[in-house]
Amino acid sequence: MRRILAGLGASALLVVVLMGLIVLLPDPPGRDIDGATLFRTAAFCPLEGETCSAAPEVVPLPHRVRSPVQEGIHKVRFSVEFDRFGETDGITAIYLPEFSDAVSISVNGWRQTPEPWAPGAERAFHHWHRPFIAMVSNALLEPQGNRLNIDLAAQVYQGISLSPLYTGDAAALDLAYQKLMIVRVGMARINLSLVGLAGGALLLFWLIHYRDPAYLWLGLASLASAAVCYHWVYPNVIANYRHWITFWNTAAALQVWCLLSFVCMRLHAGLPRLRLGSLIAIAAGTVGLILLPTTLFSPGIAAYQLGFLVLALVMLTVLVGWRNGTQPLNFAVLFGLYGLSTTLALSQWISRHLWFDWAPTLLASIIPVVFVLSVLWVIFYELGRSISRYEDLTASLQSTIDEKTAELQMSYERLAAQSKLQAVDEERQRILLDLHDGIGGQLVNMLAYMSTRAGTDSVLETAIEDALRDMGLMIDSLEAGDSIATQLGLLRGRLEPLFKAHRVDLVWRIRAEPGLPGSGPSQNLTLLRIVQEAITNAVRHAQARTITITATERSISVADDGHGFDPEEVGRRGRHGIGLTGMKRRARALGVTLDIASSPAGTRVDLSWSA
Amino acid sequence: MSPRGFDTDGKDGPAGSGPHSVLIVEDQEHTATRFARAVEVSPELTVCGVARDLAHAWMLFETHRPRFVLTDLGLPDGSGVEIILAAARADWACDCMVISVFGDRQRAMEAIRAGARGYLLKSDPVEEVSRQILEVIGGGSPMNPKIARYLLDTMGPAVTDTTPPGGERLTQREHEVLSLIARGYKRREIAEMLNISVGTVGIHINNTYKKLKVGTNIEAVARASKIGLL
């Protein structure tokens, strides 16, 4: 409801503003032409047959009169006195730039042009948008004071008007006549061909390509407009005056209705009931015009035209109400052009049916021009949008292709890396198995053999055990992957016999997964070797009863309650020194801080690192 | 040296009467001897035979119908996994464990999927060997950090409220227990830390074994997603 009110308000405002501009437009003043006399006044009288029915009065030109009769033809006479141009062998021209609706002139009582309203010829004249010129031989003229009667006639429905006129130099006036003819009739023809072509093109668009109903309706509106323009280009196509008027008013109404449909489709407003209802009203109105008695035809036409003017206002309302359905620029242009057309039509209606002497008749011929502009705008606007959409699509396609290519490239690289990794992995497994079944199995077998024999070398046995433990550590570092906590757990399992043999209690505090930055299997192996060395030292040399192993994210520590040692002295004497030196060297290589604190109450080995 | 002539036809009765019979399949002579001695430490266990290769093992397996098989994997004429599969299909109660030098992951897991209840290290203390065998016969499942880590890696994160209930996912508690085992904690320590009984820890471990067998295709999925195929 609000959008309808807003639309109605905006449309009415636009129409009123444009109407104001039209009212303020002055009638174009008669322009002086060299060698010609300009008449700004004339004697005027209504005609009854061939004679004035009232005393002539002098009126200023342009002068417009409404038909006083209800039926038949309405005739008036304008009279001026003019001078001959040149000598007796010359020609004097009589030139009427603008008048309505049919003309016949007589000079000094001699008729110079035929009377279009001769009995039996019931037809529309509508000469209102054409100039008129008549050439009179100077042989027929006095040097001065020649009487020119301009008889104008109109059907009931038409009005009568005459603008300032010229007499004089035939060459100059003929040139002016030709120019005006080209502008007036030429424009009507150009309009006709443009709307015809646009209509055909839009229907073709609709048929071949888009199936967008908006194109169908705009195309039909163009064809309806062509029917209206035809009326200005080829007079009297339908001999019967009433039928012809009915035909082109229906075409005008259908043009408005098609435009309404176009707006509804383009802005996705829908409104099927409004459209169907108005179409039915137009059809009913047309039937009514055909059936009306002749006396009621003129008010019938007025009502019919008022009807489609209201429909035009409805169309403007929809345009404003659903303006979010399109770009602001498109809305502004369409609203401006349709608003202008509506205003021009309304001003015509007012000057024809309300205040006769109100607006220049010629303004109506601008309506098709405005309409053609709107159609061209729609075509070019849609074309531009299609092009930009197409470019956007191409751009997005291109970027998608680039993306996919990069993805493909990446997955190729990943696959290559994977197969390489897999090859490395398989090779590693093979070496592991060799170590495992080969050397490992042999060493274990040797130990088992030695354990069955009395008095075997304990140094040799310890060495073999150490070698086996180190191998276990190597295999773990490869198999337990990146988890130092798991490797510590495995180390515990392997050292269990050692703890049992030395009756050592273990306090196990692996609180978190130690994360050595940038570590891989070999770094983890080095770290575990340090830890293993610290534990075996505590078991073998410190006579510890309890060993506490603690791990956090940033540290691993091994603490015992053994008798401790003096690191300096040990370093000098060298017995465990090899182990300590090795631990220090390994810690340095890893970039890990190694702290060894020893006292008679125990030893504590701390490995720590920063994130 | 050997306390009994275990390399001959055993004289044990059918499984269930008297001490449990154990078949040892190991090609390294001294290692085999050591394990045989370790088994005999327990009065509840007796060695019914020691095979050095697969062919010999088949014969002893069929003849003695052992309650327990202790097998190496790399044998001169084949893989010990075949014995494990046979034990799983046997029409009498027969459990298996693998003898391994270091418990190399790939083959140990293969054996576990075939039905072995974990592995013994060749360096394990003598009393540990018999203890673990008895534990398995009693219905328990030995577990060590390597297997726990493997289970955690292949079975993924624990079931949460949002994941659909399924047989092959670990529960929160099972995940906790496995994580602690992977870090080297013993069952007793885990029971204390989680405030549950040692028996309950054992039940959780048994359940994870069952889930592993249910979801033998999980590993395929895990492997596939690791190399980026999924």
C-alpha cells in the first residue's frame, strides 16, 4: 500500500512539473521571412455553407476554436488582405505553417485549392501536423488589397486552429514549406520505421533467444506505437472516419497496456489481476466506441482516452513502487521518459476536451519520439548489462580455471611427493626388518646362549644388552614416529629387566607430550639416547633405589636418590666421563639445555628447551 | 640343559586338564630354549613342543592341540601369521602371542589383526613371559606403548556427543587408558590415576582389541586419508 501511494505521489509530481513546463512554453512566434508578409491577425467568422454566419471579428493568431456542432463538419473562415509579390508574370505564395484540420483557400473570390470536405467524402483530414502552401499566379492578383479567404473545416472530434501565416516570395516560402514538411512528416516517418524495427527486433529477441516476457511486451508496445504513428504518416487508411479514430485510440491504449506489462515483468511486480482487468476494460471500451451513437462519439473518445491516461499513471506508479527491481539509473531514465510521454498525452487530452485553447497540438507528435528513445534505451541498457555480465562470467571462469589448474598442479606434486615418501618408507621398512630379524635376532640368540652357560663374561653380556637397547631405541625412533612420550614408554618397557635386576623403583611422570621444536626421528633418537644414558648411569653407577622420570612439554628430567658424583672429577677420571661427554655433545647438537646436578643425596639430569 | 624333553612328542592331555600346553615356534635355537625355560617356570604352563619352522609347527599344532601358541613371525619357510590364523580358527580354545626382537610395528600389527594377543619381546624377563601368557589365557590382553600408539593413530579421536555411535570408535575412557599406556604407564599406575580398578583397566583394553578386529578396514581408511586420497 505504501509503495503504491509513494509511486502515485511521485508519478503525479513528475506529471505536474512537466505539465507546468508545457504551459509555460510560449507558442513559437512567427519568424520573419525575407520577401514575405507575416500576418499576426486575421478576420474570423464561422461558416454556414459558403457564407459567414456571423459578423467577422479580428482575432490574433494563433487562434483556436472548439467545434460548436454535435454532428457533421464544422467550418470557419479566416480572411486577410495581401499584396502581390513582384510583377504580373510572377507568382505569389500563400504559406500556412500550422493549422487544423483541413484547408481550402480562395483569392478574390476564386477558389485556388479543392475543398476536402466535399459531400460524400466522410473522412478524417488531420492535416494538423503539416504545413500548407498555395501558389497564385500574379496575373490573377491586384498589386494590393487582394482578399484571401482561408476556409478551415474539422470533424466534430477535431478542433480548428490557425497560426500566423505568410504571403509573398514563392521561392522563399516554398523553401520554408519544404523544411517544415521534412521536419513534421519526416519525423513521423522516422518514428514509424524506428518503432516498427524496434518492435520486430524485440519480438525476434523474445522468440530466438531469451523467452523473457518483458521483451515480448515491449515489442508489442512498439508495434502498437507503430499503428499510432501510421495514422500520422498515411492519412485515411480506413475510409470511415469513426473506425479510423477508434482504431488508433485502441492502438494507443494497447501500447500503454503493453508498457504496463513490460514494467511488471522487468521489475518482477507480477500483478496479473491488474493487467488482465485493464486489458478487459480496454476491449470493452473499444467495443463501446464502435457501438456508440454518433452524437455520443466525441465524449466517448474523451472517456476512452482518459481511461488509458489513468492506465499510464498506474504504469508509472508500478515503476516507482517496484523500482528496487532494477538499477537506479535504468529506473530514472524509464521513469523520466514514460512520465514525459504521459504528460504530453495528458496535455493533449486537456487541450482537446477541456480547455481547447490550451496547449500546442504539435506537442503530441513528440510522444512517439520519446517512446522510441525509451525503447532504444532499454535495448542498449540490456545489451550493456549482457556484455558486462558476460565479461564477469568470463572473468570468474578464468579465475576458476586458474584455481583448478593450481589445485591440479598441487595434487600432482603431492602425489609425486607421496610416491617418493612411500618409496623411502618401504626402503626403511626393509632395513628395519633386516636389522630386526638379522642382527637383532642374532644378538638376542647370543644373549640367550650366554645365559645358559655359567661363568660367561659379564662385560660382554652388558655390551650386548646395551647394543640391543640402542637398536631398540633406533627402531622406536623410526616406528613410534613423532611421539617422544611413546618412545619414553617403550624405553621403560625395555629397561624393565635392568630395573628388576638392580631392584630399582621407578616413578613415572610423563605428564605431557614433549614437543621438541623442528624434531624428526633422528632428533628424537638423540634425545632418547641422552635420557637412556642418564637412566642407565643412575642404575649402574649411582646405586639408586628410586629413579623419577618426569616429562613436560618443554623438558625431560631424570632424578635419582643415589650417592651422586662430582662431575668435574668424573670428567677427569673418565670412567663415566665418556657417557657424560656424549650426553653433553648430543644436547649441544640438539640445541637442548642439559643441566646435571649431583650431590651425595642424588643426581638430577635436566633436559629443557624453549618453544 | 633343558628341564624337559620338550622337543619331542608331548604327552599333555587335551586343553583344559592339568597345566596349559604351550607350543613355541622359533627358529633361533637359543632363543627358543630360553622361552621354553621361561614357560616352564610357571607350574600352570607346560611346553608341548618347540618347532623351528612352519612345517614342523603344523604337525605339532595338529597333534597336540595346544592351549597357547608362542610364535616368531619370520620363519625359514613362511610367516608365523599363518599359525596365528589357524589358532584363531581352531575348534578348541587356542590363544596366540608373537615373539619379537623389538616388536616391529608393521608385522606386530598384522599379527594382532590376524588374532594374536600382542607380542613378547625376546629380551623380556623370564618371569614376565609366563605372567603374560597366563594373563592372556585368563582372558586379558597385554598391551604396550607401541600397540597403544598404533590403536590411537588408526582408530582416531574418541567418540564425542556429536559423533554417531559406532562399534569401531574408542570411548573417552578407552582413549584415556590407551594414551596413558602409550606414555609408558603400567596398569596399576593407570588405575590409580583414573581412580578405577586394575581389572577395569583390563576391560577397557580388551574392548579396544575387539574394536580393532571389528574395524579391520579402518586402517585402510586411515592410510588412505594419510596419503591424501580421501
